[in-house]
Amino acid sequence: MITSVLRFLEVSKPIFNLFVGINASDINYSAGRYDTSVKPPFDVGFEGIGDVVALGLSASAHYSVGQAVAYVKAGSFAEYTVVPAKEAVPLPSVKPEFLTLMVSGATAYISLKNLGGLSEGKKVLVTAAAGGTGQFAVQLAKKAKCHVIGTCSSDEKSGFLKSIGCDHVINYKTENVESVLRKDYPEGVDVVYESVGGKMFDLAVNSLATKGRLIVIGFIAGYQNPTGTQPIKAEFLPAKLLKKSASVQGFFLNHYFSEYKMALQHLLKMYEKGELVCEVDLGDLSPEGKFIGLESVFRAVDYMYMGKNIGKIVVELPHSVNSKL
């Protein structure tokens, strides 16, 4: 069994993880691309949700044993994780839907709020729209009264996107995305929420309208390569942006943590009011069945890279009578 090394700090508390989230960048972290100074073995996984099982002295003033909390912190792929009290997010209950908001939902909310310039009537293209963060970009853009276009890879994903309000779904397995965009949006799109990279990035740049904005929140198509990237036509990028007065800007959640708690509180309220769909994929349709236990994390990551998931991939960590803190 995989466990974190527990280090009891006065302001920390150990969490018994019940669900952990899978993110495309998990393999970037495990490959050492985020911090080249870290050498194996090291803990991986970015987010978890579970019950508080013990408290440091200062933490006990704000939390109680048995309380449901979520967190974003390296080392979630473990039975227990020690979390500083100030980084924990109290929740009404332990539900995997809450976990979808921690990284995926917050990334969409903060990036679109700060970089998207969304307003009524804007045309917004979301790539990998039926994925963990794409689902939120679609819904938040619709809340801003935008016209939303989403790309996906199956009829099932297309149906899901339509159910959450996506105006125009493009299945890139059966349609040529570039041709569809050129035909249906000859003046281009105003905002692109881009997480695929490679050829999709090039296509997105070509599809920008005058003063269009392209937000890069990832480039999953290249993560499995040795370098973690995929080639793009960068030599033409300056000319294309200049011609349209367009922009490309990256977004990395770690650089916006000053806005994180406010964003999360807003998203939680939206979900509790029924204003936000938090789709969870627990692997029920995967070849080997539901993702249960830490041993299934690798299957969940593979499932994501095969492009099979609808919504956020979450692994369930069931209680074990043999688990001891």
C-alpha cells in the first residue's frame, strides 16, 4: 500500500483520502518537469478529498476530527496526506463532485475571469470541451452569455456537451475542425480555451478573430513525449498575432493562488444551487471497471490519455479495516 510519510506539524492535519483527482499534468510532475531538483522517490498527485483524522494544536481551533475537507497539494496519491490547515477547504460532505472544482473548475474560472474578457455575444472555442476542465469552461462561458463551440472525440461526449449548453459541438473524429470553423465562423472566434496543443494549437491560432484571445492552460497532446511538448508552427506566430492584434497567454493555477479561495467559494455556491454541472468519471465504462484503490491510478491516467473520459476522472479510495494512521 502506498502511504505518505507523515510529519505532524502544529498547524497541519492528516487527511484520510477518500477520492483523489486525476490531472493531465500528473505525468509532467512524475517526470520531474515541474521541479527538476526533486529526485525519485517523491509523492505525486495534486488533489484529494476526505476526512480529517487528526489535528495539530493550531488546526484544532478551526477544524474537527471527522470533518470533510478537500485540498490541492502534491502527494494526494496516498492513503493519508498531511495538509497545512490554511490550505484545506472545509466541505459539507465528501462527494467526488466537489473534487472536480479544486483544480479543473478553479482553472477555468480564474483564467476566463482574468484573461478571457468574456461578454455577451462573444464566440468562445473550448478544446477538449468534455474533459475535466473543459466542462467548466463551457458552462462558465455560457453563464457569461457567450456563444460556445466545443471540440470532442465521440458522440457520447457530444451529447454531454449539448446537455450542459454547448451551442456548437465539433466531433474531430468525424469532422474537420478547421473547415467547420472557417465555414461557420468566417470572422473567427473571440476567445479560445486551449488545453490540447500541437496541431490543435495551430488551428486555434488560425481561427482567432481580430483582437482574439487564446488562453493556453495545457498541451496534453505532448505530455507523453520525452520533452513533454509537441511541435507548433511558432515561426509564423508573431506575424499571425500582429495581423489580427490577437494575443496568446498562458495560465498556470499556481500563479493565481491569491484568488483561489474566492473562486472556489463561488464555484461551490454555484454547484450547491444547481447552477453548475460537475461531471465525474469514476471509470465505470473502462475495460477493467471502476477506478478503486491506489493501484488503479495508473489505469485512470491511461484512460485519460486514451481520450475516453467524460468529465473529471476521479479515483475512489475505499475505507479499509486494516488502515491505520
